[in-house]
Amino acid sequence: MADIVIDRVVKEFGSFRALQEVSLTVNDGEFVALLGPSGCGKTTLLRIIAGLETQTSGRVVIGGQDVSHLSPRKRGLAMVFQNYAVFPHMTVFENVAFGLRMQKAAAADVKRKVERAAALLHIESYLDRYPAKLSGGQRQRVAVARALAVEPAVLLMDEPLSNLDALLRLEMRTELKAVLREAGTTTIYVTHDQTEAMGLADRIAVMYGGKIDQIGSPLEIYATPATRFVGGFIGSPPMNFIKVRCSQGTARIGDAALPCPVTAESLELGLRGEDASLSADGSGLPFDVRVVEPMGSHLLLTGAIDGQLARIVAPPTAEVTAGERVGLTVDPARVTWIDSTTGRALARA
Amino acid sequence: MPARPSWIPYALIAPSVVFLAALFLVPLVQTIWLSVSAGDGLSLENYRRMAGDLNFALAVKNTFLLTLVVVPLQVVLALGMATMVTKLDKGRDLVLWVLTIPLGISDLAAGLAWLALLQNTGYLNSALYALGLIQGPTGWLSQETPVALFFAIVLAELWRATAIVLVILIAGLQLIPKEFAEAAEIFGAKPWTRFTRITLPLLKPSLQSALILRTVLAFEVFAVVYALGGRNFPVLAGEAYVWQNDNQNYGVAAAYAVLIMAISLAATAVYLRVLRTRPEQLP
């Protein structure tokens, strides 16, 4: 078991700065997801932790040991790759046993640990087969079993579920969470899928443009985004951003008034679609509904607040028709105020 | 898509079938026929004469010896070179281009180039003389120096034909996704273990192609040997040439040709069996 400290890591590819002074501490036994769109540097950061890439500057400390310049095999970690990287010329057993064989573990030990990892991932019945005979989901299990068999202090996962179909992904996600909880391994998990990050992680680090925009628990990230990007990236539908004028602590939109912080020149109101409710008497924030999409569990309303695009979630039974103007009730405690110039959230009042 | 007439695929491959039949199959059958016909009927007389010839045993021995020394050396060299070339970040194409220049040179020209280096008054002797290591022109390629002659031929063959193995292996290495080596590294494999446990097994299909090609060509070795040693180092293809041109005995020459073919086919069969990749082990 080990904690991971990433200390001001910078990575440059030629003149391109892929990572700009990223710092992150992952506690012993914690599951942290690196979440962000493609090109945000999350995979580069993971590969630097693994030792597959070398940072331009900064340090990586695992379990108190500075591993910045150690080769991957000396870092005491295991990794699951996006396309599994299960060795095609070895049986499932030999794949799972690979790390143990490299440690020159005794044959009986290898057998015991392989069988335990196989049981954990439900692949006991394929141990004699070659990976080519397995489905994508089964290969994924082999890759995870191979990583867990060495009982690593640190487990790195690079988009491990992205090659699976949607249903299998949901199933594997649930199973992964149970398996990793049991193993108690410190885990860093790279993904671009917010539901994976929200569902699996103890904490999420949202990355954008080579930086970590926010680190926090899934709920914190969802409810109190630190930047405009985080608000827009997390949640479905994404957070709405409405430009408003704030004068003397009050922002007026239509006949609604919301208390606002006065520190910034130009402000945006960050409002989650599910944090607004339809008012019974049409009062509140005026919302011009353009499209109504019944999603089963809810209605997705697309329209405009003060002429600016917004998506609102309404109960499935609400009676709303396209073209109508409705009033929205908003809890001032649940909105986020964004400084338009910096894109950062302002301190809550 | 509208259904095409079923004869179209056959019509499209017909030209190559005709080409192969006319220029490969017919001469092949003729050669076999020539080798088993003597006087007025079928006989193994040509094979008897071939086997009874003074140089036959020596030619068989030399050909096998050369193949057994040259081919493994070429594979080892090419593996090393291919690994290094694929690790290059810059100038990879240039390096590869330089390394493959010998492929563009005919084997006779290559043999003559090495003759210019190694003959009595060649560059090697000039250099050795200038360094004071020899007293005067020294023969390396004569009957009196069979070991030196053998190594000269090995050297020239290595220089001339290692690149074809290199090209095949580089193509093979590029087909192996880098994640396999990365995964092996993460799980504790040192460079040599990665090479033997991951790279080599995954390279097996390419190694098989390279070995078949190089071995078959090695059994046919002729021009380099002829340029450097003449008949001082008899090989099978050289004997076929001598029987055809000097002795004007086409039957025995054909017997040699058939023998070379049989050896090549046997070697190919061995490689196909020993280095086969089971379908379930393919990536």
C-alpha cells in the first residue's frame, strides 16, 4: 500500500506543453479518477506516474520514495491498458502469472495467486485458453486479473472500459468497484467518461488544457464546480451559463432577482438543469421553452433564459409545451457564480 | 451492389497464371524431366553421375556449411539492427536506406567488390602491408587457405544479404503494438526478458518468412562464391553451372537443380512446421 505525490510535474513535447505544473496527492488506498476530454493530458500524467514517459520537470513520489527517474519495473505498480495489452501468445494463466513470474515467485505461489485473481474476476474457466478466443469483456478481466495478481501497491488504469459496449461497461464498472474495494489498492483511473469517474472514484481530478481544474469528491465536483469548464463537463445536461448584470448584490433576470457577489465586472450564472423547478404561478426566472424531449425518467426542456441557451430538467409528468414561457424557481444556495473573464467560480456568499 | 459475372475473378488472375505456367511450371517440369532422362528412357543415371562426381560431397558440405553459418548470423545481426533502427527517433529512414543499399547491388557485382578488397593485391593486403603486418601480397582466397576463403565468402554474404532479413524484421516489429512491451516492462520484465518473452514470440511470423527466404536463397548461393573462390569452394549451384556450361551435360546440371529445389522445399517445410503460429495465438 502506498500514497502517491505528484509534485509540480511538467511535460513538454517540443514546444507543446502537455502538462503545466500538475500537483496531486493520492492517499493510501484511495481511488482517484483523472477525468477530462481527450488531449487534456490525463493519459500523459498516468504514463509519467507509470514511468513510461519522463517528465520534463517535477517529481513523482510513491510510498515516500522518489521514483521520478526509476524505470517502470522498479516503481512497484501495475497497470491496465486501454486496449488491454493481454499477451496473445500466452494462455490466460500465463498472462495473469506474468508479473509473478518476473518476480521469480515459487510455482505454488504463482498458482495460488493466479487462481485467486482469476476467481475475483470470474475467469477461472478460461485459464487454459488463449486471449484470441475471448471476448473483449473477458480480455478486460484478464488484464485486470494480471494487474491484481501481483498485489500492487499502486494500480494505474488507462480508460480500461472504453473498448467495451455500453451494457458491458456498466456491468464491469460495478464489478471493478467491488473488486478494487476488496483489494484496497491505491488506484489512479484515467477516463473521459464522467459517469465512470463519478461512479468509481473517491475523488475526481478534472483536467483541462494540461492542468487540474478541480479535485474533489464526485458530489463536490458536481455541486460546486470550481471553473466554468468543470461545470460544463460534468453532469448531463451540462450546467447552464447565463450572462447576467450584477448591481448592488442583486442580479435581475426578467422579474426574478437573485443575490449575487459583487466582486466581478461580468458574471455568469451557473445553473444545473435539475436545480431549477417550474413555478406553479409562472413567476421567477422566465424560460422560453423551444423543445420538449420526454426521456422517461424526466423531461428535458431546451430553451432560452434571457435569450441564452439553457437546458432544464422537469418531472416526467410536467405539462409543458414548446413555445410556452414558464417561470423557474431557483434556490440561490445551489447556483454557481462564474467570473466571465477568468472562467473561475466566485466564492459562495 | 449488382452481382458480377462469376468468371471475372478468374479472368483477372488468368494473366499471372499464364505467366507462371509459361515461365515457371514448364521449365520446372522440363528440368525434372531432363534430370531423369538419359539415352532413350527414364533413368537415374544423371543422379548417379552427380553423386559420383569428385566435387559432389564437397559441394553438398560447403553449401550446408555456408547456409548453417550465414543464415543464423544474418538473423542475429538483422534482429540487432532492426531493434536499433526501430528505436531511432530521427533519421530512421536515412539509416534504413543506407543499410539496405547492398540489396540494390547484383550478387556478382558484390562478389567482385569483395574480390577487389580481398585479392592478393587488394585493399586489405595494401592496408595490412602499410601497417607492417604482412611482408608482401598474401593470398586469402586460394585453395591453400580454405578457412580464409570460407570466412571471406561468409563476410561477403553477410554484407550483401542481411538487409533483406532486416527489412522483413523491421516490418514485423512495426506490427507489434508497443503496449505489449510496455505492459511487460510495468510487470517487471528487464529488456532482455522483454525481447525473449514478448518481442521474439510475437515476431515469429516475420522470422519465419525471413528464414524461409534467406535459407532458400542461401542454398542457391553462387555468384559471390564464384567471384571470390571460383571452383576452390565448390557449391551446389556452382556445380550445376559447371556441368551446364563447361561439361555441356544438361542432364547432370538438371539433377543438381532438382537437388537444390528438394533441399529448399525440405527446409521450407521444416520452417513452416517448427515456426508455425497457431491461429489462436495470433494477436
